[in-house]
Amino acid sequence: MTGGTLVAAGMMGMNVAVYGFNVVAARLLIPREFGALTALFGIILVGTVASLGLQAVTARRLSVDPEHSGEIISATARVTVMVAVGVGALVALSTVVLTPTLKLDDYWSVVLCGATLVPLTIMGAQAGVAQGTERWGSLTAIYLGNGFGRLIGGTAAMLISPTPVSAMVGIAVGSWLPVLVGARLLMGHSSIGQPVSRKPLIREALLSTHALLAYFVLSNMDSLIARNVLDEHESGLYASGLILAKAALFFPQFVSVVLFPSLARATTHHARLRAVSLVAAFGALAVLATAVLPHVALILVGGDKYDEITDRLWLFALAGSLLAIVHLLVFDALARHAHGIVVMIWGAVAAVLAAAYGLDVGITGLVLTVAVVAAALATVVYLAPRPTKAPPSPVPTDPRDL
């Protein structure tokens, strides 16, 4: 994994920069305003599913059909403009619903979320080009630009005016940094042969976005369930455990990024087995370290005021690690154009909801539910028959599709 270290460092740098901005925002804003900004981050997080969908479909097509890379990138650029503008406009218009729902002070904050999602969606396509052509240096630069664009732009804006609206202005501006960094990836690629149809690309992007949205719901729903079924004290303890779960979930994601091209080209199960083994090894290490050094892990999730959960932190590491394996298998399915996985993911979501609300679960019961469902989903997805791969057909048969 020669590119693995580079991409892992880039993703880690991006996450550190985003975390640093959250720390700065928490210090510059009063709690009520920081809560509003956190809610706005949630809108952006959901909106970036379209960006991830574009990244996945672009990387897959370039990996399996490198001979038509120029035509594929040209078609991707055209589709990206439409998707970016569409996502940005949809979120901006949703301000009439989301502003009162989230109890925000004005309508501009959500509009600025829409403005932020325009460059972030473009960034997804650029990242897909870098990933599909295995330009790991460019991909790392895009990731770092994303993190530091938010940190620099958002911090500068809040130093001028410490309000959520000001922070969103800075983030909207800073989100263009990764687009500038990766600009050459979508530019200068005129079609050499017959242009590639946009309709199949849009359809695949929508299917990928749907699968990623389902996974996003599965991997984040327990935080909302905990807030709903547990009392305030226990939900706070659960939230501290989730810090460790998210660390175990996010850290090995560079594996799916780096190995995605080989997964897309693979005709046997060996590439998937290697990828799953790597993610599982990182997960086993996280669970073992947490079980052996629970008090060290406690420091990372909030300190002594959360010591009631010390003995159960390894369960959160286990749940996060199993969700990381599911994440890898989702991207393996997208790499193989196997979008039927979305039915299995929604089934897992239903299973978590049924167990959480049908049984009298506490902290331990909820995190165990997530872990068991994630393990079952990973097993079913991994053992599911692999469909026969159809050869790529990038050239359209109907010029009206262009």
C-alpha cells in the first residue's frame, strides 16, 4: 500500500484540521450559537453524500475503463456542474423548513450551507478522478485543502464576527480551496472519441448516493436513538463512548480509498479479502488496546467525569470497527456496481430500530445492538454471491443521451 500512508496522512490531517476548527468555534462562540453551528454541520454532512456518490462512480469508471479516461472525465465534469448546482439550490431552498425546525436565528445560515455544498460536490468529482487514476498525491492535497479550507476560512470569519452566520460565510469561501487544489483534474480533458453519455453516469451516481445515504443512517442513528431512549445522563455517557466508536470507524477508511481501484478491477474475491483483512486488523488492534488500557481510552473520550463507562469502552471500539468493515464492503459493492446492497443496509437500519425500541435497552444494550447488526450485515454482504461483471460500455448508442 505505497499510496496508503500518503492518503492516510492526508485524511488524518483533514480530520485534525476539522477538529481544530470545532475547538476554535467552541471557544469563540457561546454555547447556544455553537449548538446552532453544530446543527448546520449536520446539514453539510448529509449533503456531502452526493459528493461521495460522485467520487465513487467516477473512480469506478476510470478504474475499469482507463482507455476512455478523457471521455469519462469530460462527462463527469458536465454532470458535476448539474449535481453541484442542484444540491446547493435544494439545500438553500430548504431553509424555509430547516430554519424553524433547528431553531436558527435567521434563514441565511442554511442558504450558506447550500453555497458550501457546491464546491464540496465539485471536490467529490475531483477526488474521484484522483482516486480512479491512482494519483495519491493529488488526492491527499484535496483532502488537506478541504480540512484547512474550513479551518482557515471559518476561523478568520469568526475572528471578524463571532456568529454562526459569519462562520458559515468563512466555511463557504474556504470550501473552494480543495477545488482550486484539484482544478486541473477536471480541466483540459476534451473527448478524444465519441463523448460519453451522461444519463448512465447520473443514474449510477444516484444509486451510489442512495447506498451511501443508507450507510450514513446506519452508522449515525444510535446517537439519535440514545438521545431519545436514554435519560440525559446516560445519553451523555453514550455520546462519550461514540467518540471512540467514530475513531475506530474513521481511521481505517483510507483502506477503501486506496484499494477502491483494485476492487473495481478485481474478478476474484482476493482483493476484497485483502481489504477486509486490513480493516479487520485495525479494528482488532483498536478493541484490544481499549480493553487492555481502558483508562487511557477514557482520557480520549472526556476524562474522569465519564468513568462510569470505562469498562464498556471496548464495546464502542468493537461497534465502530465492525461498522468500518461494513463501510469497506459498501465501497466494494459500489466498485462492482452491485447496488443491491442498499436493500441489506436498510434492513439493518430496521433491525437496529426494532431492537432499540422493542427491547428495554440501556447503554450496553444499544451499543451491543449496533455491533451485532453490523457484524450480521458484514457477514451477509461478504457471503452474498458476486454478480458477473459486465464489460464497461462508455460510448452511448443514442446521441440524444449526451
